[in-house]
Amino acid sequence: MKKIIFVCKRNSCRSQMAEGFARQFGMGKIQVASAGLEDSRVHPTAIEVMAEMGIDITKQTSNPLSQFRATDYDGVISLCGCGTNLPAAWVSREVFEDWFLDDPDGQPLSTFRRVRDEIQEKVMQLIDQLS
């Protein structure tokens, strides 16, 4: 089973939603975590739009990437284009993708929903690709 970490700038919105979808739909297929170049909080609106999909991310936490070791993961998915800012050990994992998704923080609810739906589609493709 592949171990994947979703990485974003603050581990607040996009990476949290990706982790939630991957936990829900990838159970038994992949193991997942999420982290940020810095830690923050799980954004309340991310929690809200994921709840609309029946996925509870309230128990997830925002963690800095420095708390993780690259060698513990088979793959790294950057959701914000921050892949170029990651240390080489992370970028050189077996799977590396940089999804370049819009940051919904500070945007209307409709933007959160659009980004959430884009993340769901990409996570489902990733699960299919890895399992």
C-alpha cells in the first residue's frame, strides 16, 4: 500500500480536503497524511464544504512538513504549486505531482466548492492510478 502526503503552503484548506477525500475513498488502498510548508489550522470553511460531501475533517490537524520524513512516503502531492519550494528529498519520491490549484482562503463559498470538487476529481484519479 502506497503512503502519500499532500503538501500545501499552510496545510489549512486544499491539503486538508485532499487528505479527507483520500481517507474516505482510498481506505485500504493508500495511506495518507497532509502537511504544510508551515502549519496553521484546518480552515472552518474547508470543514464546512467537506461536510457537505459527508466527509468529516474536524479531527485532522495542521502540521508542518518538518515533522515528517520523506523516506516514510512513496509519494508527495503538492496542491499549490509549492513543489519547487520542497527539499529535494521530497521531490524525488516515487510519485511526485504538483496540482497548482487555486487557494480558496479568503474567497467566496463558491470558490471553496469549486476547488473541493477539483481536489475530489484529482484524488480519485490518484487512487485509481496507485491501486
